[in-house]
Amino acid sequence: MSTRRRRPPSRLSRFLAPALWGAVALAAAAAVGAPLDTDPGLSPFSLTVSDFAALDRGGLIETSMAVLGVMSFVLLAVGRRWLTGVRGLPSVLLAAWGLGLVVAAVVPTDPLTTHLSGSAYVHRYASIMAFLALPLAGIVLARRLAAAPDAGRTIRWLRLLSTAALAGAVVMALSAGPGHRELIGLVERVLLGSEVVLLGVFGHYVQRRMPLAARTSDGWPGEQAGRKPIGQG
């Protein structure tokens, strides 16, 4: 196995976690504040984030979705460079999450109607792709991190948040179907909250481990010469 030293992280890479958490905070502010700004008479518990975005095209919700999607691609690029375990399936899932967010931000849904246009269907399925891809990525990453030292807390958070997001996706599907959209907005906000925090947790881990990864030929810290790279099995 090669022992070639990697280049140290760039100064720009060191701002990964703060920038990512900033995007998370922007998304949270949009989800909470948009109902008050759009129409205080509309309930955020019974209407989805997309419903409010359709009423305020180009507003804070769509902006925050696009920013979070772009930051997800930045995280993916940095993670692939420094951590071999991000490559493969996690990369595909993280890319699907980022792409789903950007598409959902650019392609609008229809405001407060049950008769969806073609663009609304694109928005819906892009959102579904994003909702499912990120927690699945979290589960795979948690498994690949199992052999990495000092990753116990990150693993627990990834598993907890991924499970919460997947459970929220199931409940949201039930609410959208037989539940007649009862409390669908509340369920969606819990789902989205779990996912964006998951993204921030993983971004923090990537940034924390970059200096160590720079000193090894493999991506996970603590790998020894002659050992199979962690997360590749």
C-alpha cells in the first residue's frame, strides 16, 4: 500500500462545516419563517414546505433549498477526496439528495391544488428522491465508519437521524394517502429537520478528519499499511 502523503486541506475546505451548518440554519429559518411571511392564516402543520414555496416563488424556501443542494455537492466533493468510504454508493446517494434539492428548488409545484401539472410531478419526484437518498446514505456511511476510531458519536447520530428520517418518510406517505394530508406539514418538517441535521453532522465529521486523512494513503483515519481500506467491503 502506498504511503504517499496527501496535500493538506485547503483553507477553503476548512470552512466546509461552518458553511454547511449555515445552509442548514437558513433552511430551518425558511421552514419556520415562510408561513409567517407568506400568509399567517395558513397552517404549517397542514401544508408542506413546497406548498408555501409555490406561494412565494423565488423566496426564502426555494433559495435555501438550492443553497443546501449546492453545499451538499461541495460536501460530496470534499468527502470523496479525503475519505475513501464516501466513494461508491454513498456518493451516488449524496448526489441524488443534492440533485433532488436543486431540481425541487428550480421546478415549482402547483399552489394548493390536487390537480398537478407536469412540473409539479417533477418537483414531487425530485423531492421524494432527495427525502429517501440522504437517510440511506447516512445508514451506509454509519456502517462504513464502524472501524474508524473516534467515530462512535458520529455513527450514533447518523443512525438515529437516518432512522428518524426514514420513519418520517413512511408517516408522510401515509398522511399523503389514506391520512388525507392530516398533519402532513408537521411530519415533513420533522423529516426535513432530521435530514439537514444529518448532513451537518457528517459535514462536521469530514472536516474534523481531513487533517488526519491527509497524513494517510487511505481515507479513514487509523488505517495501517497492509490493511484493507475501511468501508470498501
